[in-house]
Amino acid sequence: MASSRLSATKIGVGALIALTLATAVATVVNLQSGSADSVPTAIATSRPDTGSGASDTVNPGSKYAIDLLTARGNSTVGVVREKTLADLLPNHKFVVGDSKPVALAAGIVVGTVSDVSPGAAFTFDTAGEPVEVDFDDPSAAFRDLIITVSVESALGEVSGDAEVAFVIDIDGSADVNKAVSSFASLGRVIAVLDNPGRNAFEPNDYSVRQSGALFGVVREDGAISFPRLGGDNGEFLDGTDTVAEVLTKATGPDVISKVERAGSTPSTD
Amino acid sequence: MTKSSPLSSPRRRAGRRALAVVSVIGAIAAAIVVFAPATTPAEAVFAGSNGKTGCSAVNMGHTKFPKFVYSDLTSRVEAHADYARSNVVDQTHISTGDDTSLDANTNVVIYDSAYASVCGYDWYNEVDGGTLALTMCDTVYSSGDCRQHSIRISTTYFSGATTAQGRGLLCHELGHAFGLMHASSSGTCMKYGVTNPAQDWDSTEKAQINANY
């Protein structure tokens, strides 16, 4: 028995030493993972994120809607003219090539979601061309939802409107009923609107800029976040991170930015 | 003749060593659980085999020897696709090849056109910018791997894009076709945005590709 107790003690001491060594190893691994360019000691399936501010503002009922918004655009790449939210205010105009100065966004609306309605739904034919199907057709590749917001503040073309409606797209694999109720529970939101016609399938409706990415939520204290942009949105918000700041900056003097033709922009990355 | 203690027999000693090894492994595992950044949100690198298809699906391909079809591509898009295959994809465990015809056994199909509506995305125009390319998994095997990916490239954008932008864009879409997700780092072509694109995957992404193909 004495031999048995001694062995158990040795094992316990060994385990304690191993725990201490493993602690040191784990700490080193953590420190290394802070460097984006470090070569991982093991194959990583993910990189550390820079922040979680966006997800902090989402209430549990609207998580599904946020997940749907976030998933859109997972497999695309694009040119984003605007570097910051301020670039999308009505007093910021862009000259592209030799074009006249234009505001990139039709407007910005802040308010509470008052209605979510089904729009159109589409699949693809064998040539890859979109074909409209019934909204609840399981073969739909994507569906449009019409979101109506009861306006608290509005800028640009929607200034003065009591209600503003716009279209967003969700993937065909989404649970439609769950999506509708989840979007309806978003509460206080912000949407940066593109001009009608930007969404080819709902040509008479406003749509949300960056293929829906600039549909965000507004916290009780007025803080803005766009969950699909990821991280803490810091680079994009660039200090314009509350509704009050958006409204203040929109009253500032006009700003004109020049953009070269084609792929180059003054803003992306 | 003395009886050996049960604890000092070779079998018991082996059992004790095994117990010690298990304890050490357990302690290491516990330490990793305790000290791993469990609450830190992470940026996914690799989608893996997930059975997903459709407009936003990123799903890994089925084979390390994928067969490509270029569907009547413009010369610039074709050149950039060739570059990205040779200098990015084929530098990993994956070895790409050409298919003689487009059929169910084709693994990656690349199309280009002046797209305006595919999947409801806001496709590129000169004033607004917008979506330049999209990769979709169209069909899957029962295992969840993607059987056939389609890549769509906007020719509207390519009329004025630089060579670096074109190569970066094809590097990006081919990454999606083999299961890579978007990155926030500028050190990889998987970053969203193409103004000053990297033209290669980073070491973490290559490690994931090599581990899965």
C-alpha cells in the first residue's frame, strides 16, 4: 500500500510539473497567435478576430437575421468605393472619371423595423439565368425580403419620410418563417440605401448598399454597428459610430472625392 | 522464493507508466482548455466539407486533382486564371488540370460576363463599385464535398483593372472554390477588396489547403 501511495504521489507531482509546462507552452502559443503573419505551430482553422463589438449589440431573437446577413457575400469579392460611413453621407460627393459629382448612397435611415414582407424569389435555369419562383418554392436560390422601417432619422432622398421600405436578399437555404420573425425583432436599425434599380430584381425599391452589408443595428445609447462588416467596424465607422455623430457630420460642408476609372478607388483597403 | 509485489510486476509497472502518461496528457489538455482564448471570436480560415450549395456557400472541393473548364472566357480573365492556378493553387498539394468538356465530372467552371443580377448581388458598375466575382458550389457529393464549383467574373470591371488586380481576384475566387474563407489581413488575396490585392494565399491558408487535400 505504501508503494501504491508513493506512486500516486509521484504521478501527482509529475502531473503538476506537466501542467506547469503546458501552461507555459499554451501561453507562448497564445502570444504567437497575436501575430497575423506568424507561422502556426499547428494548423489553424481560424484566426483571432480583432474585436466583437458588432455581436454585442444583437438581441437573441435577431441572431438568425444577423447570421443570414453575415453569410451573404461569403464567396464574393468586390470594389467598395466608400472607405468610411462618412463617405456615404449626402454631403459627400464622388467624381468617378469625368462624371458629375454624385452621392454614393441614396440616403441613410435610422428607425425601428415595423414590417417584414416576402418579396420575390429566384432560382437559376440550366444556363445560369435567374428564373422567378414562388416565394416558398424550396428550389429558390435566394429570396427578397421587404423591410419597412418606422423612421426616427433620415438623410438624403428619404429625408422627411415617416416610413422607408427597402429590399434585402437572403439565401435560398434560409428558414423563411424564422428569418421574417428574426428580422422583425431587430428593433432599432440603420440602413444605408442604394438608389432604386441597384437591386435588379426589385427595381422600384431601395436596396441596402454593399449587397446588404450596410444594414446594421443601433444600440440604446445610439451606437451603430454593421455585423456583416465583422470585427468592431472601427475602420469603417472611423469615429462616426453613433446616430448623433452621423446626423452632425451630415450637416457639415460638402466634400468632393475623385475616383479613377475602373478597379482603383481611393478607399478600399 | 519471494512473491513480487503486485505493484512491482512488469505488467503493473507498465500499467503505472500508462496511468502517468494519461495523467500528463490530461494535465496538458486541461492547461490548453484553461489557457486557450476560448472567448475570443475567431476569423474562420477554411470552410471544410459542409454540404452547402448556393449563393453564399463556401465548401471545399472533392479532389486534389480538379478538372477545370473555361467557358468562353475573355483573354484577360483566362490569363489571370492560368496565372492563379499555376502560381497559387498548383504550389500546394492540389494539382489542377483541364477538362475536355463541361459535364458532371468537371470540378471548376469559370464564366465571365457583364453580370448585373446573379444571386441578387449588386454587381460592379463604374460609379458604385460593387461585386466583381462570385464562387458558388453548385452540386455536392453525399459526403458534403462540393462536386462542382462555378466562378463568375465581371467583365465590366476587367476592362480597366490592372494585372495585379486581376490576378488577385482570380486568386481570391479560386481560394473560395477550394474552401477558403474571407480574411481581414492584407497579406492574402482572400481579403475582401481588390485595390491593392495580394496575389497569393498566406501560410495559414496554404497549411489548411495542404492538410485537407
